Amino acid sequence: MGTNTEGNKHSSGLEILEVKKLAKNNQKHQRKGLSSVVGAVFMVLVMIGALNVILLAMRQQDSVTQTLIDKSSASLGRLNEQISIADTRVTSSNKLNMTVINSGAAAAKLASIYIVNETASPKTQYRFDLNSLGVDGRQSKTNIGSTSPSLPFTVKSDTVYTVKVVTMAGNSAVVKLSPLKALPLKMVAYVIPPSITTGENVTILFAVTNNATDTNLAQTVSPQISASLSCVASPTCASTLKVAADTNVLIPKGTTYLFKSVYEIKGPVGTTITFNASLTNAKPGNYVIEKGRIISISSANVANTFLFARLVQQPEMQVIFPNPFGGTGSGAQAVWGAIVSNPTEGTMHVRKLVITGFSPRANSNDKIICNDVPTAIANMPATGTWSCPATNTAIWKMGASPVTIPAHMSQAFWVKMGAPSTGGSNDIESLAVNYNVFTDWGQFTKTGYDMGLKGSAGNHPMVNAFSSKAIGSLSTANLVGVMNVTQGQQIKVNATLANFVSGVNVDAGSRLVIDIPQDFSSVTVTSSTGFNACVPTPFSDGSTQIACALTAALSGTAPNDARTIQFTAIAPAVDNTKLYVLYLLADGTSEGNTFAIGPVGEMIFRVTTS
């Protein structure tokens, strides 16, 4: 059998070709698997990178968010701090003293304080740590710079400073301080009232405004107010400080403080009062002057104040009567009557004066006054007569003509009358006494007086209080109803407590009470015969009282029938003639504490300018 060589060759070539093709395909498959692995790895790397980017972005976002939170918190805290500087001043030891107020809700921590010397050239700055000094919300911190804490810094009195306080949160407050002598402050003075009568008080209102808009005063201020009069200095020409103005006052910028002073001014009519007001260590030329004057105001014009309550043109009556008054078989008489004063500028004529006693008992026959013939007292008055036309009624009537009382003059209408032998079945503790005067201006009445009557038979005290020319005297020749004095004159008064009935007592310990009118000064007790030692008591209205107790019973038998307190006083300055009332009263008992005593004696001081 023959072989096919070409066919075998052909078959072998195909096989080789297929083997190569198969190997090539296998190689392709191997390459394809490697690409997939590489792609997968690359994808993993890409995903890891993307995740890292995301995580980094998230971290950055958290950081930004925290920063925003911190910033917001800091801003909120800063907003809740609202600090300001108040009450800034320089102490007496030249230390800065100020108060920092935190009006916000959050607590503030003060970090530092800066002080700039604005006067120096160049400007000098000082910085001091405050070590996080805390100021709670709605609170303040005082004495910063002087004690809590104290800064090692001395403030000069002639230097302008800027002070700045800074907090840990970055807030700050600034204030500028200037010395007083560097600022021309606005000053205004008011004199109230601008026109016065002598002896009255004048009020000075001194207004000081810190009109600087960018600075505070470096120190507190004290006023300097002086009063000068155009008359020659004397007891009747003087200014007396009664109320002093405040001192060491802080006046913040843009505010006004009102200083008030009160002076008592005495001087003749026409006197000019000059008030000069400034501040201690004020800038030269920074002061204000205001003036007032003393004018003449008549008593009639003064009375116009009460025009709707009373008539202007009317007399005044000052009365005298004993208390008690009562039955006696001794024939003794006590002093009754009234002083009629003309307080106006016109002339007055008196035609009749009537004294009436009224018993409180119904249908009584009580005999109170005018039970004997009245005994006239010389020159009280010099004309006219006293009589008793009816029970319990005593009348003075004019003679051929009425008694004339010139302007600002007084006339005493005094008389002595005895008590009845019996005043009734019982004592009367309280009965009314009226006084009526008839003038060419009409009839006027003074009521409201009360006295006691001893009704039983026998001797009983009849007690009077009056002024006398002599110490311990009952003599009617020594009685003083009106005393004429000159302004500034020292007067001497013998105030006397008397018992006109012998053998019956005013009890020891009973007091004579003397009420000295306003404006009389330098009141001094010079002697007190029969009384315990006592001293005058001044009152806030300018009046003075003397009240002394009897050392022994006032028996009515000489020399123990009258006891005297002698005192002196200086008459006040007046712008024209002025009438003052002196009250002599008593308080105590008689006959072993069986009956109260209460005599009334009203005297007149007539003070003239010369």
C-alpha cells in the first residue's frame, strides 16, 4: 500500500496551524483575565480615594461647623456683656477710682485697663492687667484703680486722661477725665425771694452743669458761696448761714446738680445782698453773681396775705387777767385789761373797751368780775373811766374824746378789780372771758380765753403774770404793758408771778412760763429770784422759752407775794416799726393742789429802726 506523502504533509501543516491558533487563543484568554484583575484593583483604588475625599470633606465641615459654633458662642457672650464706666474720679490720694457696670446678662471678665496721658507730648499710654477681674451680669464693680485692685499709678490734678477698660471677650468702655480747672462749667444762681424784709431767710439755688460732651470731671466738686451786704457790718447788718449746701458732689457729663444754701439776712431798707457762687478749684473766671435787696413791707401789706381770712385794717388786742380769781374778804384786787395795738399805717381812735365773764351754769347768779369799784391804773389809759354797769361786765369809756393810737403803736387799757365775797355755791373750773374794743374802724372781739373762779367764801389766791419795772414788786406804778426798744438794743425784762391775796398759797413747784417772740437773740436769764435756776430753750422757729419753778410757796405776804425772773435779749433788726408779743403764762396749782393756776399776761415789744 502506497502512502500519500502530500496528503500527510497537508494534514501535518493543518495540525501545526491549529496548534498555533489554539496557543494564540490561549494567550488571548490569559491577557483578558489579567486586564479584569487590573481594572478591579483600579476601581478599588478609585473608591478608596473617593471615600478619603468624602471623609476629609466631612472632617473639614465639622471643623467649620465647630468654628462657627465657637464664634457664635463668643459673639453671643460678647453681646451679653455690656460694660460701661461710671463714677470716675480721682481720690484725695491722687488714685484713680472708678466703677465698671455690666448691664448685660453674662458675666464679664476684665482683662486690662489702659490709661492715656492726653496732656503729654507725645501722648503716653499705660497698660495694667486686671487678672480677669469678674463683673457679674446686672452688677457693678467699684473702687477699681484705688483698692480693688489698686493700680500703681498716680493721677496728676492738672492732666487730661483717657481711660479704657477691655474685657476678655473684647468689649471695651472708654471715658475721658479732665481736671475741674480745665473746664468752664455752666453756672446759674437764683435768689429766692429776690426782695425780702430784714430778718427773713433767703434761699440760694446754685445750679452747676457739666456741659462737656466728651469728658467727665476728674474729681468731685464743692461749692463756694458767699454773701455780702452793702451796709456796715453790725448785729443789725449781717448774713448768717442757716443751711449749708452739699459738698463733694460728682457731676457726670451732661448733667446738672443744684446746690441749696439758706441765709438769714438782716439790714436796713435798701441794703443790697450780693451772692458770689463758684466751685473750689474752679477754672479762673468761672463763677456767677446774683443780687437781692432788702425792702420795706408794712404790716398792712403783710396782712394782705390773710386777706380772705380776716380784715386788714383792724386793731389787735393782747389781754391780761388773773387765774384763779375768787372769793376773798381782804378787798384785794388783781389786774385785768387789754393792750390795743394798731398794726397798720393809719391812725386809730378807741372809744370803748368791754370785758365780759360768762358762767357755764344755767340760770346762775355767779359773780365773776366787777363786784367792786374798779381801780384805775395810771396812764393805762390816762383819760376815760372804768365802771361796772352790770354784773360780770367791766367797761372803759372815753372822756371828752377817744384815745388816739398812731400807726404801729399800742396803748394799755389796764385796771384792778376785786373778786366777790362769794362767787356762788361751787367753784367754776372753766368759764369764758371775752374782750370787745370799739374803734372808728368798727367793733372787734377777742374770744377763746378761759379762767377758773373760786366760788366758796373766804380768801383764795388771785394770781397774775406781768412785766414790772422792779424785781418782786406788786405796785401798779411799776407795771409795764408796752416796751419801746430800738433794733439791736439789749432789753431787760422783769417777768413777775404775783399773788394778790395774803395768807393763801400758790404751791411750790408752780412754774412761770415766758415765751419770747421770734428773732430776739442772745436770750439770757440774769436772775431768778424765788425760782430754781433755769436756762432759755430755743425753738426751731426762732422763738425762745424760759420756764422756771418756784422754790417755795407764793403766800401773798410780802416779800413772798411776787417773784421775778429777769432776762435780757437783743431786739431784732427791722425795716420799719414792728410789734412783737411777749407771753407771760403760768402752770401749777394753789392751796395744796386743789385748784389749777393759769394767768395770762400778753405784753408788747415795739421795735423801731432808731
